Amino acid sequence: MWALCCLLITIYAVYCAWIRSRLPWTDFFLLRISYPYIRLWHRWSCNRPTPFPRVGPAIVISNHTCSADPPILLTACDRLMSFLVSREHFKLHPVTHWVLEHLRCVPVNRSGQDPSSLLRALRRLKEGGIVCVFPEGNLSGVARNRLRHGKPGMSLLALCSGAPVYPVFIAGGPRTDRLFPSWLYPSGKSVRVIFGAPVDLTAYLGRQRTRRVIEEVTQLLMAKIEELNPKRRRPCPLAG
């Protein structure tokens, strides 16, 4: 009897949360299904409410720590995000493929030479969506315990769309390039997501998109991600 009462209370609470969210049921389900898993299994926390706009386009850029990074980021969000996903992972399993399709994720080549993916991401932004990019391209930087050099596609996406760019840093967590351990095993260190303020790129929007400008913007955006690293070495204050 008590178990049935608890179940009914839980169902009612979920139903009320869905009504308050004003989201389609599938969107609400995808945003909330990972919440207890990420909060309990990876001991998730964040530094502030998500600064992303409630409506309209935005680009999210983040370091890449493990294959579970997308739900780690979505846990704090009230909107779905479209992720740039490698083509080999896009159709890895029918269930994950359905989820990625519903999120309207964009399959990309790891080489970075993929103009069709850039056009699809730009279309997603034009439609008012949020697009998340892991500019390192893969997880090889995890073993080095530092950020890899960013891919230029991130900068092209920002300059061509004019959408606001929000840097994010994921600290702690599984930090592994192995697929299943990042999902199956609890994190040795709790996950903390640090959201930053949007990056001001107005000085670059009117300029010709030369290789030098794109490289400059790429370095700037990667520096903004690194600035959020809680373990970043900060310069010592000068003696007064």
C-alpha cells in the first residue's frame, strides 16, 4: 500500500513538473531522465544556473572529458541542445541514434573537413536552437590532463551565425576516453560544471574571415574555456 502511494505521489510530482516546464513530453523526458543518474552516479553540481537564453540561438563550447559529457551538460538545462557528434557514434545503437536524432544532433567527420555539417549546424542556429561544440574534437586531451588545440569549425560557426557563445568547463567526473566505463562506473571525483559569461566577439564580426582571424578567434574561445578551470594556475599578486 505504501509503495503504491509513493509511486502515485512520484507520478503526480513528475506530471506537475512537466506541466510547469511547458515542454513537449519527449523533450521533458530527455532532459529529466538523466537528472537522477547524473546527480547521484556522478555527484553533479554547477556554479550557477545556466546562463543560456530561454529562447533564440546560442553556441555552447566545452572541454571534453568523457562520452557522458552531453547529459552532464543537459542536467542543468531547461532546453534541449544539439551536439556535434562524430559520425561513427551517431548510429552506434538504435536507441542512442533515436535520442541524437530527437536532439537534432549534427554528425561530423573527425578530420574537421566537413562543410555540410557546418551548414547543418548553422541551419539549427537559424531556427533558434542551441548548438553545443566540443572544440577539441576528441578525448585525447584527457590523458594529457590539458586542453587540446581547438578546431576552427567552432570559430566559423560563431562568426557566420553571430550567435552568442557560452564557454563551459567540466571539472572532475570519469575523465576517460573509454566509452562504457564513463557511463557504467561512478565517478571517482564529483562532476562540477562551471558556466561562463558569453564571449564578446563583436570586434571580429565585421572582419573578413581569413585563416589568421579564425585562428585568433579559436585561441580566444579556448582561452575562455580554460579560464573557467578551477585548477588553473593564476598569477601571483604583486607585492604592494
